[in-house]
Amino acid sequence: MLLTRLSEAAGIPGQEGEVRGLIRSEVGEFADEIRVDPIGNLIVLKRGRRGGRSVMVAAHMDEVGLMVVGFDSSGLLHFKTAGGVDPRVLVSKTVLVGRNKYPGVIGSKPVHLQKKDEMERTLEVNSLFIDIGAKDKDDAKKMVNIGEQAVFATKCEPIGEGFIKGKGFDDRAGCAVLVEALRTRYDFDLWAVFTAQEETGVRGAGVAAHTIRPDLALVLDGTTAHDLPKTPEHARSSIPGLGPVIVHRDKSVVADRRIVSRLVEVAEASGIPYQFKRSITGGTDAGKIHQTGEGIPTGVLSIPCRFIHSPVSVMSTKDFANHAALVGRFLASLDERGWPV
């Protein structure tokens, strides 16, 4: 399954090569042009039957993770986070480190040796380390270089009934949906952009949009599923199982209302369940795309993911399937109903 392979691939911001190679091997048979730009975006063109107009659909390849920044004399690795990772979720987690994917464990001072004030506060990243079983600093340096990535060692697999767990669903799920969208040819040119460095400042998307200058853009992403106990219903940003999430606004963008309306129309006409994001937290590639040039009409369609930006997320398989269906129907509607912008 493509989603499984994408989820288990390694790719923190700026080190998306494994993910990019996997996607490139999948889209080669039905792409008209494929290239990688200087910042690392994978840009795939599916030429339209008529051409003249263009749509950019973007999904980011990178995931949150860690980067090695130093070595302790005992062979332990010091690291910094890459993207928004909560230090509270790191202690005792297993990781894969460097290009050779050495297994490692994130550790800290044992609880028996911690002072009372240390036990009562969250351990900072500077107090943590990665153990890869190196004998000493020299041994560690033979295994891993400074600047190499560490990603969570999480298997992607079904959980319960109708759910799947794995790392990096933000946004490997969107990447999988975008690969599927490339199988269909439309009247317009479809630019599928698998973006780089979204988790550290939405960098790749802005570069790609500046190059392509599409007439319309749609961003695919994973979003927070805040359906936890004791959360008031109105404050639940999205709920797994209720369908893909149409975004009106977040911290990075006010979505084009015409695109929002078309997504709703298409979903209702096709019997695809959907929900609106009920918070304005976070941001996506849309934040840079919509501000490019004279402005690009941009919409966002997300998949609810529990425990986002952590070693493991949970997603509804129905949401994933309905997200892909809504993306396909939205693109088809541009041929069938005309453009909303």
C-alpha cells in the first residue's frame, strides 16, 4: 500500500530524498513532465486536453522529526527538533538515525536520579539524548554525521476497526491522495507539487507557486483532530470519521470562498461526507501560495489526524478514501461546471 510505504519513509525538512524518490517511482508512468527544483520540490505536470489554464495541487513531503547536532563522550547523540515536536512525547521513543537508519532510543536522566524540581517539569530537548549503542564518541562518529536526521521508528498498520496508525500522516496521506489524482487527465494542466520544507516555514510551496503561477491552487494536508474527552463540541477542530476537512481560515490563509463553496457543492452532489475546520490554529502551504505574484485563489482540504506531530498518529481509513474522492470530484468539476474563479 502506497500510504504505508510513504508513512514509513524518512524525510525531515530538507532531507526529503527518500520520500521524493518513492513518489517519483509511482508517478512516472502517467506524468508528462517530472522535475526537482533547487529547493527540493518534486514538480509533476499532467498536461490538459485543452491547456490554457492550470491548477496547482500541493502536498508536503516532509515530516517532523529530529536532527543530530553533537556527540557525548560516551557515544550518546545530542539533537534538536525539526518542525513542531512537543518535547513531552520524546522520552523513551525509538527512532531510526542517519542514512543507514541505525535504531536508537531517546533517553534522559533516570527518574531515580532526578531532583524534585526536575520531576515536576517537562524535560527540555537539551536534557535528552539518542542512544544508538555506540561505545564512545569516536564510534558514534563512524555511524552518524552531524546534520543527519532521526525519525520515529513507527510501523504503519491498521488499528481497531476502520482506523490506521503511523507516523507522518501529516502529510504523507496528502501525498498519497495527490499521486492518485495524477492518474486522471483533465482539460486544464494539472501541476502536482510535492513540496519540501513545509514544517519549518512553508518554504517549498512559495518557490513552486512563483515558478508555476497557476490560476487556482488546492492544498492537501493533515490537520489536528481534537475530539478528545472533555473538549467542548464547538472547540473540536475536526473529528475522525466525519469526512475530509474544508478550511475557511487558519493562521496562514483565508481560503478563497469560491473554492470553499465549490468543495461543498461537489461533496453534497456526490454524497461525500465533509466537515469544516472549527479552529484557526496552524498553517499550511496555502499560506505562501495564495500570496504569490498578484495573488492565487487557494483552498485547503485536510484529513483529520489524532496525535499529529507526534511519534504516531491515528487516521480514519474512510476519511482517507473520502478525501481522495473529493479531490477527484473537485478537479473533475472544473471541466464539468466551469471554474469558480
